[in-house]
Amino acid sequence: MTNKKQSILDSALYLFAYKGYNGVSTNTIAKHAGVSEGLIFKHFKDKKGLLNQTLTQWKLDFNQILEDIGNIESPKIRIQRIMELPFSIPEIQFPYWQLVYALKWQNLDLMHNHATSMKIILIEALQALRYPDTNTEAELILSYFDGFISSAVLKKDSSLSKNLLKALQKKYIQ
């Protein structure tokens, strides 16, 4: 990948994450990256193509995490890994998560497939642990997950994060 192409991707991630996908034009991205707007169209076709390319690595990484969690034999450990996930995100990946959740609120939900995969993992684990209403329990854990992403990524308050995680683990895995 060329330096200019990488600069476009880096600028797009930063601007999309902090100003929103709809709030940023390709012209703004080009100026931020120090390239011509035409170069964006040459490499990415359009703004949506740029967004998709920006999130390609995040999608690959997250799919691998879900696959790894799904392959864990212990139902309690599968549940625990999903609960811990928002708190184990490296700070360098925060802009990706901010973007993904911003898009979720703009009805461009890139998390839908991943949330469905997490829900399936949770339902299977909760069934193995003989929870009576596994669908509702899985939705509850996913709701916590969404809230914890906000706490971990936006607030960056590690003591709050640790306490929230301990409370959730106490309910499901101890």
C-alpha cells in the first residue's frame, strides 16, 4: 500500500470516528490527508468504498476474536470472554470502535452480523449452563456489551470498567 493511500485511510478513520460518516466529505478527507480528492476516488471509488476499506482490518480482527471465543469448550469461559472483550480493546483501536458505534446510531450498523454471532455463542453457552430464558439473557449481556464499549472506549475510566466487569461476571460466571 502506498503512503498516500495509507494517509487517506488514516485520515478517513480519524474524521469518520470523530465527526461521523455523514459529517465528513471526501474533500475534507483529502485535505486532511494532504492529497487530491480525485486520488480518493481512484483508490476507493466513492466514500462508501473508503469506509469499507477503512474497516476491513477491524472486521477481520473481530471475526477472528469471535471465532476464537466460539471454539472455547467451556460455556462459562465463552461468556466470560465476551464480557471481557470491551475492556481488552487496545487504545489504538478505539477510533475503529468509535466509528462502528457511531455508524450503528446512523443506521449503518456494521455490528449487526457480529452481534448476531455473539448472540449465538452466548445462547449456546447459556443453554449449556441451563439458563431458562437464554434469548433474553443473551440480549442482556449484549446490552451490557454495548454500554461497556462506551465506558471503555469513550470514558477510559479503568476503575469503573473493572467494577462493571466484576459485577457482570458475578451474575453469570461465578
